[in-house]
Amino acid sequence: MDLDGKQVRIGVIGAPCIGKSCIVKRFVENSFHGSQYNPTPGVDFYSRRMSVKPLGTVTLIIIDIAGSAISSKMLPIYLHGIDVFLFTYDMTNTASLNELRRWVTVVYGLAEEKHVEPSVALVGSKGDLEHLRTVRLDAHTRFAQEFNIQLSFLVSAKSGESVQTCFTKCAIYHLSPEAKQRVREHALLPVAIPKRQSLPAQNHPLAIPQPPGTSAGILNPTTTSAAMADPNSTVCSVQ
């Protein structure tokens, strides 16, 4: 399959103040500014061009949507054209997972109007704060099953663990029918868990090709620390 040069638009959505922008900036810039909180004004656009095996060179357009946009009349415009939705919550904040129900309703409603099936993933943020966890792994899994969310990740913007894995696998899932079919063959989808957590691993890996330096959905920490900000990354904002 020759997909070299393809573009994937990934929307990061969820409640305010849960670390969405930190996740995006870790992926695009390999940086973390967790102590410098600035609410996203409407929507920010980022891009990163990267080599993804076995697809070739892929440009990821990341749309970071403000949590407050759920009540905005502009929301359908912000969501227009997105290929993959990352339903994101804070694993130390149970209310943020419940808030995702509103986002799921909106996204699935717009998809139904257009007669399309969106590619979606459930992403738990702040994976480095296991000692402060309030959302149990079984609650994460039940939510994914309830809404037929077939990709599942726990990530840490602070350490970088599983962030690149998340975006890379979402791109592969969207672009490769074979990968999508293999994922759908699993009755219970595994969660990509930062390996420093004490949570039990699932019995099988996510059934799509692994990006370099990863194994069973876990980003190799050596690869993470060696990653460099992509010179082809860009950012712009829309209010």
C-alpha cells in the first residue's frame, strides 16, 4: 500500500484543564510546560511530518480544541474534516471522563448526519500520576466498550510515555484498512499503559504494526528521551 505523503487530521477533545495541549506539544515539539497553564482560545492547529512504518511519510495535522468549545456555536466548524478523534480525559479527575459523554454525543451525531464512521480513540492523560488516579482501568475499559471506541491509550505528557505511540497508531488505524480490521477482531481492546504504572498489562498487544522503538503499545523510554523536536512542525491558533 503506497500512502507516502498522506495527511491525517487528528482532533484532541475533552474537558478543560486535563492536559490536552500538553499531550499535543509533547508530540509535536517534544516539550512539556505543565506548570504554565494557558487555556486554548478556541482551537490551535499543529502539524508534524513523520515517517510511519509501513505507510511511509505522513503529515499529521493536530487540532487542539478548547474544552469550553463544547458549548460554542463554532464547534461543528472546529470538528469539520477531522479524521481521528482523541476523546481525552484526566485519569486523576473522574468528572472529566463523564464530561466525554457530551463530546461523544456531538461527534457521533455529526458523523451520523454525514453517514460516515469516525475513527476514535480513548486517551487517559497524566499517566505519571498513578498515585492520584481516581478513574480505574475498568472504568476506562467500560467507557470504551459502551461507545465502541476501538483504540485505547494511557499517556503521560510529562514523561512522554505512549504519546508518540498514541498518535502513530491512530494514523495507521485510519489509513490502513488491514490494521483497522485486525483491531476490530479483538473483542476486548488493550490499553497502552506507561510501563512505570502498576496496572496489569493486557494479554495481547494492539494488533497494528508497531512504530520503531515500541512494543505492545508502550513507547520505549530510550526512544522518548532521544526524540528531537521536528523541524517540520508548525502551529497556528484560531479564536
